[in-house]
Amino acid sequence: MTVTLFARHLFIVLVASLMASAALAAAAFHKTYTVTSADGVRIAAQEAGRPDGPPIIFSHGLLGSHLNWSGQLESPHLQGYRLIDRDLAAFVASTGAH
């Protein structure tokens, strides 16, 4: 196999890989919403990944926010799961007391 033929095959494989990645990213699910409790506290939540996949719930600590988990929600390795991320009460987009 000549170097030119090898380079052509490598280019075709790379283009096909990029197209497959772009198709997966375009099909990615992402939803942002709020949930209101009986006492009126609104909790901001985000979902990503596969809506019918096994759920993984991310919860931040005292000094964090839902932004702590943005890398996980965008990770191509986790898109087979239903990724749920929420803010604690009184943090960022949520309301109510701690």
C-alpha cells in the first residue's frame, strides 16, 4: 500500500468518525425545567442523555451549583444514561431556604 493510498484511507476513516460524532451530538437530549414543591419552593433541574436510560442523579455540595456537573451532562460517554442535575433549594436558579 502506498503512502498516498494509506493517507486517503485514513482521511476517510477520520471523516466518517467525525460525522458519527456530529450525529450523536445532534441527537443529544437536553431539558431544563423547575419543579415546585407543595410549600412553593422551586427547584431548578436539568436533564441530558437518553430519556429512557437508567437514571443518574447529580447533587452538588454547599458551595456548588448545577454547573459543577455540566461536564458530566455533556460527556459522550454518559449519553446512554438519563442524567439528572438539580440545584439545592436557594442555590442559583432555585428558591427557598437552605
